[in-house]
Amino acid sequence: MANIAAATKIFRSEKLGRQFYCLPDKTRGVHLETANIYKAIFENDRDGFAVVDNITGFFVDVNKTFCSITGKEKAFLLSQKGMAEVVPSRILKSDNNKYQQVLKGASNGFEKIYWYRKKEGEPGCIKVRVAPLKPEWGSYSLIVIEDITEIQFSKRKWKESEMHFRHLFDSSPVGLWEEDFSDVVDFLESRHLIGQQRSQVKQYLDAHPDVVHKCLSLVKIIDVNQAVLDQYKIADKVYFLKNINTILASQKGFAAAQSFLTAICVNADSDMHESEGVTATGEKIDFQLKWHVTPGIGRRRYQRVILASIDITGMKKVNRALEDASSRIATIINTIDGIVWTADPLTCRVNFMSEKIQEITGYPKEAFVGRELFTTTPGFYVNPELMSVFRQKVSMGMPDILEYQIINKNGQVCWLRNSISFIKEGEKVQLILGIAIDITAIKKSRMELSRSMEVLRKQNKRLMNFSYIVSHNLRAHSSNILSLCELILHTKDETERQELISLLEEVAQQLHNTMQGLNEVTNIHTAERIPLEKLNLYDYINNCFDVLEDRAAEKEIIFLNKVDPSVTVEYNKAYLESVLLNILSNAIKYSHTDRVLQINIEFSCAPDERVLTIADNGVGMDLEREGSRLFGLFKTFSANRKSRGIGLYITRNQVEAMGGRIEVESEPGKGSIFKIYFK
């Protein structure tokens, strides 16, 4: 009614102003000036004013705003026109009596809001207030019209928004809480926590749990939606709100409260935390709580806090099941005797590598994850070009298996077999899957098997040769003996008989020598376990030369033992002595008559084996002609009838029995070089 009071003053001043012309000039001027001021205010006020004659019902005066709102010219309204000209007749019928009561002085006024259609066709809303003026000012009433269209539309929108919000709130599948935290904010301010650093607030709340409990007691829960009741399996909202503290009590709930209070203290508009609760049936439920502050200033922004509670119990169970499954899969993968890996088919970059990689290669999985396939630490792959070709085949979607060598962290060469397959969805490759198995032991076994097969092949060849030699030589000797015996029986000449007996004795001796040689060879092949010792090679060479000293004394010999005195070999004592004696005695036996015999003995080490070299400048041999039977049994290369032809045969068998081999280089007239390879 303030506008009516002001308008009344204006009207009174205007009316009295007309009476001031009878006053003295000075006094009259002051009152006229005051009246003009009020008149200007009346004319330009934002509300519409009209003065009505109570007797006639006609407008006595109207301001610009009244004309603008009613859409009528001032001259028209003041030409004996009343409210009937500006208000629709349907409104007059409902409120005309009240209006007339005011004009008659029977009512102190009334107030009404009207909706109407403007000239432009748009809806408008006005608030009309009518009040009588004081009798001493005359029989007049004042009408005030206020355009409240925008206010009403704002209120309507607000109500619509409120209804929309309420509908969303009530029907939301997510649990929603409407809470008032204003008392909590006041309490936190009293503790001087508002505006502090997050770490300081957290430290304080951790040390003062009573403050958290106090804040929880100050929270006013205004409302919860149906989804919250469904989450807790409670039908009665009143019961829920009454027992809310008992229902929400949990350690995680306390932690969530700490988080929210900390967010308030640092002026955050939102926060999120996980919590838990218990349903009415005693089931544990997990929540994700999202807290939002409605826009506002100061304390008022916390009068309406919306808390969303999302039931993540099912998700938690699924996550736990996935974690368990992932753990089981990881356990299975890590127990597989091989490296399991996967790669992105688009980039060919490794995105997973099992722990087995470190056990096999010595390098952690981080050295491979994120890198392109088969490109890791330089020097890791023995043959990088091979791996590059393999990578190209894999990138083209071609399943393959490759065996290749790597060098592990300890510098050892290892063999891996990598099997590639592809996981597809329809025709599209989703993942490259590989399993790499350490096949070093298998490779070594195969090589050992190959060597064993080669040894068996050679043994079999020697056995066949041995059986042939045995059958041939023994048959030759036995035939000779039978022939001589028959001749002895039939001869009558004593002299001839004695010659035949001498020949028989000689053949028998040859048979004995053959049997003795065969026995020596058989002993080598049938020995189940040959005893080994660590022997000083330098000393054994010197000892063997000492044994041959008598034979060497007959010839001039230069003997050079260049083997380092510290060199030792793990060998059978008898075998080493036999090998050295056979080779050295042959060197002396087959010395050149035109020059002094020189024997050089040296020892060298290669990466995988050690070699003893015995070189002489004797008569040498034609290996193209004699090489194939050099190490044969009963093969001789001199006219000496005492030569048995088993020395080099036994030497080779003894060397091979020790896991080594023997090689020879020779030229006629220049000498020979024997190389003995130690395992």
C-alpha cells in the first residue's frame, strides 16, 4: 500500500496547489514548487495511477503509466470515462460490487490480479488496487495499476521448474536426497575451518571425529525420493527419515561425511565418495555418493544440497568377480611354461606380457610392453633381420611359428619357439596372441642326440668294418694254417716239413697278433665307464718322449714341447698316454732320411674346444691315396712285417671315446700335422 500512500500525497498536493493562488506570492511560490514536484513524480511513476470521482465514477486524473497499461489516451480517459472503459466486462461482473463499495465509502479498498490480452496479442498481468482518499480531500478514490507480467511469468516458470524438479526428483531411478547444510556451515565457521587448505581440514577432522559426528547431527534431511527407499528396501518414508542415523551408520559412511565436510570447508561445489549401508532385510549395499551444492551466496547456497546415491553393489560384485577371474587367469598364465603376450593388431605394439619373461630372459616385462613386436633392447635378438621378416608376416595377419635365438641378460644364448594366433570378432582381428616357449633344453637335447646319432653311425660303420676285418683276417689265417697242416701231413721230405712248420709258426704268430689287436680294440668299445682325471698335458708329453728316448736315440731329433706347463685336461690317463705314444712313435718311425727330425707340439684354445697340435717334418703321406684307410684297422704304410696296423685305429677310437676327434694334414716329403681336439 506504499504506492497508494505516495499517490495520495501527490493528489493532495496537486489539489491544494489550486487553492494556493490566494496566498501571498512568497508562500504561494513555495507550495506551488512542492506541488509541481509531486505532480512530476505522479506523472512519471512506474506504476499506473488514476483518481476517480466517487460520485460520478469518472477519472479525474491519470498518469502516463496508467495510459500505457490500459492502452488509452489521457484525453480519452478524462472525458467522463470510468473503469468500464479499461477493464473487460467479464471482470467487472465479478468485482464490480467491491469496486462500487469503495466508491461509496463502504469499503477500505480491495486488491485483485487480472490477466488480459495486450494490443499486440500477448498476455499481460496487472495488479489492481483501489482505496478511498481521506474525506477532507474530497470524495475521491485512488486506483493503482502495477504491471506484474514479468513477475507472474517468473513465478509461473519457477513453479513449473519446481514441479519439473519435483517430478524428476520423485521419479529418478537414482537415489536423491535433499538436505540442508546451513547449520553445518555455521558450526564449521565457529571452528574456523571454512577457507582452510584441504590437507589442514582433513588432518583436523581425522583428529576430531566428534566434530564430524556433530556435523552429521546438524544435517537436516528435507526429503528423499522413492529410489532411496527402494535401495534400503523401506516402504515408509517417515520411518526412514526418523531412523536415518542408524541406517547410515558405517565406517565408510563416516569417511564419506569427512570428505563432504572437507569439500564444504574449501568452498567446493561438488564431491564424490563411496559409502555403504544396510537394507531393512540386513543386506549390505554399496553406494557412490555425489554431492552438489545449489547456486547461491554464502550460507544460503547450502540450504539446498542435492545428494545422489547410486547403488553400485552389483557393479562391485561384478568387479570383484572380474578381479577374481583376472587373478585366476594371471595365475594360470604365469604357471604356463612359456611367455604369454598380446599386441594391438593396428600398431603391432605389445600391450601385455606375462611375468615368465623375466624368468626366461632376465629382462622385466616393462622392457617389452609398449614396444613394437620383436624390437627391444639392442643385441637381444641374435638375428634381427629374421625377426623383422617375422613381424611383417604377423602384421599381415598370418599365423606362424618361429624358432629363434636370443641373448639373455646373463649373456647366454637361448632358443625360443614363438607361436602366433589371432583373436577375431567376425572377420576383424581384435588381438594378436603369442606364446613363446623356451626350447633351449630341447635344442641342446636334439644336438646331443644328433651327435649321438653321428657317433652311433660311426660306431656302426666301425663295427661293420671290424666284423669284416675279423671275418677276413681270421679266415685268411685259418686257411693258411689248414693249408700248411695239410702240407705237413703229406710231405715226406723232412727239410720241407721243417720249413712248413716254421711257416706254420709264423702264421700262428700273425693270428695271435691279430687276436691281440682285436682284443685291444674291443676293450675300448666295451668299456662302460672310463675313469677321468685332471692331467697336466705338458708333463704327459715329456713323459711320453722319455719313454721313446731309446728309439729316438738312434736318430737325431729336435723335440719342442711348447705347451704351457699350467694346461690341464680331463682325460683317461691310459688313453692320453696311448694317444701321445702312438703319434710320437709314428713321427719317429717315419722320419725323413735327408734331414733332422723336428717335432713341434703346441696347445691352443678356441671358443668351444681346445686343440693339441703335433707337427713333424717327416716323410709325410699322400692323403688323397691313403687318407681313407689312414685310421683303418690293420692298415700299414711301410714294408715292416712287424707293423700291425692298429695304432692309429686305436688312437682315433680312444680320442672319440673321450668326446673329441682327431684330424690330420700331410704332404709327401714335407711331414704331417696331427690335431687332437679335446671336449
